[in-house]
Amino acid sequence: MPVKGVGIDLIRIERVTQACRRRPERFLKRLFTEKEMESLVKKRNPFPSIAARFAAKEAVAKALGCGIGLINWREIEIFPDSRGKPVVFLGGKAASWAGKNGIKGVHVSMSHDGLYAAATAVAYKDDC
């Protein structure tokens, strides 16, 4: 699996919590698709998961080599597979960027504990 890019992100959960509480609908709709929001807000305390997903999207954008700006948050979707492993789906400009740069997919790992949420992403050029 030849690696095309690696990205990492770390964020304070409280930062995401405050942003979400200030303008919940605006904040969530800017970052997440409807399907993602449905799965995130079901949790009793969704903020650690929201922060981890935010970090994962940032890490994916870094791994793609373009960052947020050339692509937008909602063009990166992350859902758990049947065993809970996060799977990245690219759409729109993110998918176009990946294709133009020989990126076949992105693996991501997310975590949260205490004050922080973190994620790492690896963009690869061959199926694995």
C-alpha cells in the first residue's frame, strides 16, 4: 500500500462543545452531512464523538494534501463499518482532488479521552 499522504489532528473537546452549543444547527450543518449528524446526535454525550469526527476530517484533508479550503467539510464523510472501523467516503471536489492525485482511498483512526480528541489519516494510491 504505497502511501500518498499522512495527516494528523488534535482538538480540545471543550472547543467543539462551545462552538456547537453557541449555534448548534449552523455548526453541525457546516461540518457534517445529514446522515453523519443523525449518527452523532444520538449519543447521550455527543461532543467527544463530534470532536473526533472533526479531527478526522481535518486529518483526511491534510493526508489528501489540500487541506480544508480547496475542499469542504461535507465532502468528507466518515461512518463506522459493521465492526465499528471508521470508513472514509469522498465526494465532490475531495473525490476529484483524490483522483487527480492518484489517491484511491484514505484510512482513518479516531480517538478521544479526557480533554482531547485526535485522528490520524493515511491516503493511499493502491487498493488494499
